[in-house]
Amino acid sequence: MANLQRQSVPVTAFGIWLRTGRLVQDVPIEVKFNPWHDREDGRFTFVGQGNYFPRGGRASNAASSGRFVGAGASGSLGARPGQAFGKHDPQNPRNHSVHTVRAGDTLSRIAARRKGLRVSDLAWLNGLDPKRPLRIGQQVKLPHQRFLDAGREAKNKFLALDYYMRTHGGRLPPDPSNPPSLQSQILDTNWRNESRGTYNFRIDLIQRLRAASGQVVEGRTRRSRANQISAGGADRRPTDEGGHYIANRFNGPSDAFNHFAQDRNFNRSAYRAMENAWAKYVREGRRVSVSIRPLYRGMSRRPYHVTVVWSVDGGKPEVEQFPNEAGGTRRGRR
């Protein structure tokens, strides 16, 4: 809680005199006390997200406190004599269930019942030594998954807000309570450029194509079977094949960034129909310009949607919307 302390601070008093012409002997200073600190770097944190340092005291120790166990979070937190459980306190019965130890149970096995729960967090929450075996019949507090998820979300938002402000000159995002995710901020910037022939490609930090543009030309390049087979990585579906953003018949490069996990039917129907239209105009000596933007979910290497904008001789652009699914129907043409 904020309180006022009166201290003689000559420099501050002089500053007030310069601004107002009023001489102040004792300057009131508002002091706000925040007992929550990050365990690793000592910075202030939100309530329930770090070590608890009572005024004039030390952080609660493991024997008398539990640890904040939001996935990925750190710090200790626990029940304190005479203090009610807080909404975000892991010791609050609403935030955990009680597991009764059975034969064969270990802290590792119990922690595995919750996504993102570390053994060390579970041990801190229960004041246990992780190296000592559990006793049959012993009761262990097991955080609810929603509590862990809320902790992870709170930390991720805090990190995302911090990163945004550090990369935007200290400015807040339009909605500070819901900043762009850290993942999207990193992956949606710092793209590198690669040029091949008449085409330019922009690639993100995990080697995904984010944009391609250029003039469509005739000229066949060699295929890369290895890149076609590996396109999409672990996100590739059994019904996918290695497609090209810019086909090899248009002098599209054989680099990995020009390949993507493309639904087989989509590759051989709607996308090919568009490419055939390009080929017709190019053979007629027309100038075909194209811009391609794939869309991804999270860290997936398989685009779920591809937007293609193309024009002939600088005329009105055609906008093609392709879901990367069977059929890949062309939508949004104009």
C-alpha cells in the first residue's frame, strides 16, 4: 500500500522552486511498496508471479511456501499466516486438486498429468524434496490445468508487451492488455530477401516463405526432389505433395523456400489452372506480374492459405484466394 514519507531532498526542493517559485523545506515523497520480484532478475512482477518479499523480510522459503507454477513462470509463493488465499495463489484450493499417492507414483509421473508442469514446480508447491521418494497414501497438491495455462498466458503477454515496447521506442501497442504475441512479433519481422532471376523472395527466421513477387517468364529449371519431399516438415499431411510457389516451368528456383506442403488436389487443379493462364499470356508476349503471400498458423511450416495477386500488362489485378485443402477452390477473383 502506498504511504507518504517526508524527507529533506534539497535537489527536489530546488526543482520545485524553479518551477513554482515556492520554497519547500520538506518534500513529500510517495512510496509504493511492491513485494513481488522475479526470482531470476529481481524485477518487479505482477501479483502472484515471482518471489514474495514481505516488507523488511526475506523471500518465503520452500518449507513455508509454495512456488508459482504457471507453466514457464518462476518464483515462490505460498500461504502466509493470517493472510487469505489470493485468486492467483497456487495454495488456493480452487487452483489445485489433491492427488493421493499410489504404488509406483513419483513426482515425475504425477507432474506428467499436467501439460507444462515441471517436477521442480510440483516439489516447491508441496514443500517436498524432489530427490526423496513419495509415500503411499501421501497427499500431493496438483495444480489444475487451467491454472497452469493462465500462468503461462500471463507470462507470455508480459514478455510480448516488453518486447513490443523495446522494439517500438517505449510505445505501448494499441491494446496493451492483448499485445501481439511474442512469436508473431519475432516471426513477422526480420525477414531476409533472396532474389532469383526475375523473382524476389522474403523468408522468415524459421525459413518459411512469407512473400514472393516478380515477373513470370518462361524457362524450365531442374526440380529438387529432396526439397519437394521435405516440404512442410512435421506439419506435412499424407495428402500433400511438394508444390512450388513459382513453378519450375516459369524458371522458379529449386531452393527450399520456393517449395511448400501443398494439398495434392489443390496443386493439380485450381493452382495449376491459374498457372496455365499465366503461361498463355506469357506465350502471347504479355507481361505477367505476380505477388504471392502464404499464411501460417503459429509455427507451422505448412501454409493453410495462399493469396495470389497477378496482373497482365499492368492492368487490373486478379486476386486469387486459395485454401490449402482438397480442391483449393479459387475464391475472391475480380
